[in-house]
Amino acid sequence: MARNQKNFAYFEYEDDNGAMWNVRGESGGAATAVDGHTTDYTNPVWGKNTTRRHVRYAVYQDATTFRTIKAIIYTPAAFAALSAGDIVAVQVEGLATTVNYTLAAKVPEKQPIAKASRQLADT
């Protein structure tokens, strides 16, 4: 049985400060209809996501198997439009039909803020 492969591309991401970036995300994934993605390759690349610096995303969960998927949400407006009970249709390997996953969490963007450091006096 043939199955769809995951494909990735760079998409334009607007951070909470209004700056534009390119973020690598799934092309044609389950949340394509709601993630607010566009393409503009002139923006700088966001870089690696870490626990201290990451893009905003939504977590969707299957109520039967409790499996989850994470989807990057590329614009603040698309993130604000998500609400409890939202559903995306996910293709699951081995099944001929899609499975409805329900929004389980909205994880906001995280970026460190530069601040003055403490300077110790020389002794």
C-alpha cells in the first residue's frame, strides 16, 4: 500500500515582535489549512529550536490512541484563531482514511530578551 511521505520546506514565520523569518516546516501536513504559512525566501533563517528559543506551535491529539502531532503556526493571527475543539484530519500510516485529531495545546513562542549583565568589581 502506497503512503504519503513527509516533505519539508522553508516557510515565512512572523514572530511576536513583527520580525519575519524563514522556518523549516512540514509541507502539506495535517495543519496546512490552519497554520497561516506563506513563502518568502529573502528572510533570514530562524535557526535551531531549543527549550529557550522556539517557534509557536499547536499540539493535536487523537482521542482514541492518544497519539499527538505538533504543527508550527506561522502567524500570530493564525495562532489566535485556534480554539479548543478545533480538529485537523491526519493521515495515519497503515490506514486508508484520515483520523481526526483535536487541539490539545497551544504553545506560545519563546525568545530570550537581552538584558544588562552584572559586573563584579576587580579586587
